[in-house]
Amino acid sequence: MRKIILTILAFVVFYLSSAPIYAALDPAQTNPIVITRGSIFIEAGTPHLPNQSPITQRYAGLGLSVNSSGGLSFGSQTYAECFTFGCGPGSIVNATLSTTFSTSDPAFFRGTVTVNDKTYPVGMFHVNVGGTYNFVSPSLVFPNVSTPVVTLSFPFTFDGHLIGFAERRSVFNLDLVGQGVATVRFVRISFGGEPSYRATSFTYSFQPASGSMSDN
């Protein structure tokens, strides 16, 4: 028993001595970071796990670059209605979506976040990342079509919050804004009578504001 306890203590000491230590950034942020390039891709979940939807984040703005993938909590009116009941010609659809996410489960999340030239690996024993994303778009009437796949595009505005924490302290805490074009992919799920479609993915592609200069 004593040997087992000593072995466990030795492992704990080794982990504490080898775990990376991250210095906290200045928490004061005067202006939100404007996201000007890249995209966020969200794939619809399954009927068994509707709120665990894979997300791929590859976007950047001045002093920030995010490159990660994993699961998240999903919330979208279009997704909920089309996934549950199906949408068809004449349905009102949009790309408005609000979601919260966390990297607390390293089996889902992996990647890096770079803030002011400092790169943080994301995942177990590194930096956990969480936050909120809010996308707002106008609504469209679903077209009168019967093709197997329908893709609709919407302009969107974006605001969000990105938090990184390690060893029980904040590493970065950032407000985000942006705009661009959202693409929603619908797949036909009924082939008899009136066509019905299910939303299967949302892609938010960021663009600089008209007349502004993108960061390098």
C-alpha cells in the first residue's frame, strides 16, 4: 500500500512540475475584435444528440486566430424546425443562430488559439476554451423546388465572446464582432408528395465590412 501511495504522489509531482504554465493576459479590452476572414462551420447533430453538433472554427481578426474543431451546444430556429418537422416550399427560414460551447471534453475539441502572437494549444493539460456565438440574419421564403439538395445564402451579423482558461485562471477574455455570408444546406427527406427538407449544416464565412481594410 505504501508503495502505491508513493507512486501516486510521484505521478502528481511529475504532472505539476511538467504541466505548462500560462500567463494571464491583460483582461482590459477596450474594443471588440473584428473578425474579417475565415469561417465557422456547424454540422447538424443527430436525433439522439441534437445538442452536440460538430463545429469547425477557422477564423481570424486583428491579433486573434482560432483553429479548432469539436462539439458544441446548438441552438437555431431554422435547425430546430427543419430538423424536427421538415421544411418545404413556402417555409420561412433563416441563418439566425445562438450557441454556447466549451472545450471541457478534450475528446471533442482540439486545435489552437493565437492571441497577440501567443499560441495556446487547446485541450487536456492545456487551455480550455469556451464562449458564445450569436449570428443574426434576415429570413427568406424556402423556394418552390424538389431537388435532392438546396443551398440558401443569407447575409449575417455576428457578435460573440471567447474565453480561455487554464489552471483555474483566465488566460484570455475577448469580445468579438463580424459580418459575412451564411450558407445553409438542406437535404430532402421526403420523396412522396410535397417535398420536405432538413437543415444539415450552417457555414458562416466572415468578410471585412465594405470599405474597410482587412488585417494582414
